[in-house]
Amino acid sequence: MTNFISVNDVDNINALVQQALKYKADPYADKQLGAGKRIGLLFLNPSLRTRLSTQVAASNLGMEAIVFNIDKEGWALEFAEGAIMNGTTVEHIKDAAPVLGQYFDILCVRTFPALQNRSADYAETVISQFIKYAGVPIVSLESATLHPLQSLADIITIQENRVLVSPPAGGGRGCKIVLTWAPHVKALPQCVANSFAQWVGGWNETNFVITQPEGYELDEAFTKNATIITNQDEALQNADYVYVKNWSSYKDYGKIITGNTDWMLTNKKLALTNDAKVMHCLPVRRNVELSDEILDGNNSLVTQQAGNRVWAAQAVLASILTPIP
């Protein structure tokens, strides 16, 4: 693996999942793999799990991790080619990235969409410019459209719990996974939803359903292997896993469509499922996106899911340092 930006950078999802589970069982199995190597974690927006889990993962492999909050501590970066820098930006990525590439063996970058211009966000300029100019492997800690480390942790969590799921009636493609839209108080990007859909579609071992109110359809480039249902109750029928996440409109880009507060998952809705396990990437707005009864109940996997962020990151970093055979 050269870079880790999306599922398309992974040759074998199952192999990567198994590597992560091996690290979970023995975190220091490859504690010398990263000895003498340095990883830079660059943040253009806030983070909790992504930042800390990646630091822990790097430490488990013997790497030195240095965190830099570019948005608060660095110069304002310019990413546009041919820019006349007579405004607020101070340093061009052409000049900054090659220097960072000399300081670090791996660069991890977290950025966030502005949710103002769909074409600009979906061009993924920030990540692509780091790849173009840094000269070292780039790992996405979330980009304008995708969150691959989160999605890998999600797949790991599902795989861990699959032994608890009853086989589908009459056979079929394994467990049923439902990604359901949830209400929120502000506009959020499509990153997590896009990425989860892309990874589950690439995994290709499940019956995958996405459910959202009309107007919240995701980019079809990420959902081509999913069944789309706008009736949440219908979508939840016989689900084995329910992934809850809010996102703003892709079609009416970055907008919140009024109403739909009844889409919050509750135990009443969970009763429609096959006693489904419930997932969320965190942070979560309690009693807006997800009810207390779900989050504090026996069906919630959110803490386990967040813990698996370490092993997801560790497997990715290890595969960059020494590719999985």
C-alpha cells in the first residue's frame, strides 16, 4: 500500500481486517516495525478518536508521532495552482508539502469540506495536493468526501460480531447491514456515509441497504452496490446491523431539509430488526441522532467500534511500512 485514501487503495479488505484483529490480540507484535521512523499527523479541523487512535497505533509499531494543528498553529495554506497569493494565504502547498516530506516517513492529513461548493469539495484538492508534492505515503484521517480509517474500523467491528448474527432465512448474502440517516442540528458532510457505503460495497459479503428521507440521496458513485429505500421502517426489517449517521444533502449541496425528526433510532424502531447491533462513528448528539436507550443499551457497539480505530490505523500503517503478503 502506497497511500491510504479510500478502499480503492486496499488489495484485500479481509486480509487487512484480519491483520487489525491480530494487532488487537497482540498490540506489540510488530513493535520494531516502525523503529527509527516518524509519522506526522496534520489537522486542519478538530479530532478526538482519529487523532488519539492513530498516535496509539503508531506508538504500538515503534514510530514517533508528531501532531501539528495546521488550522491553529501553522501558516494559512494555498492549494490553488497558479494562485496570486495577495490574500489571506501565506504558504503554498508546493512549498510546504516537500519540506514535510523530508521531516516524516508517513504523513497523515485530516481536512473537512466547506459544504459551499460541491465540485470544489469533491475534487479532494487538499489530499491530492499532499500526495502530489509530499513525496511520502499519505494517509487520510478524513477528507472532504471520505473517512477510510473510520470505515475500516466499522468493517472490523462487524466482522468481530458476525458470529452473533443469525444466518439469513433461506440463505443469501450473509448479514443485512442498514445505513440510516439521522437528524442533526447542523449541516454535516457526507464523508462517513460515503465511505461506509464504499467499503461495504467493496466487501461484497452482505445485503446492504441505505435509507434516508427524499432529498438526502448520496453520490451514486459510492452507493452503486446498495439498495436505496426512503421508508425507514421498511429498510430496518430484519436488519442485523444498523449504522446511524447524519449527512447534509448532496443534491442540494450542504443543505438541511426541514422535518424528518422522527428518523431518530429508538428501541421501538429497533424491534423491527433482527435484534440488530447499532453503530455510530461518534461524536453523537444524544436524543437527536440516537436515543439514550439505544446508546446505553445492549445492542450498542459504539464503544467497541471506537476502540477498533486503533487497530484499523495500526493495520494500515503496518501495511505501508511492510505490505501484507
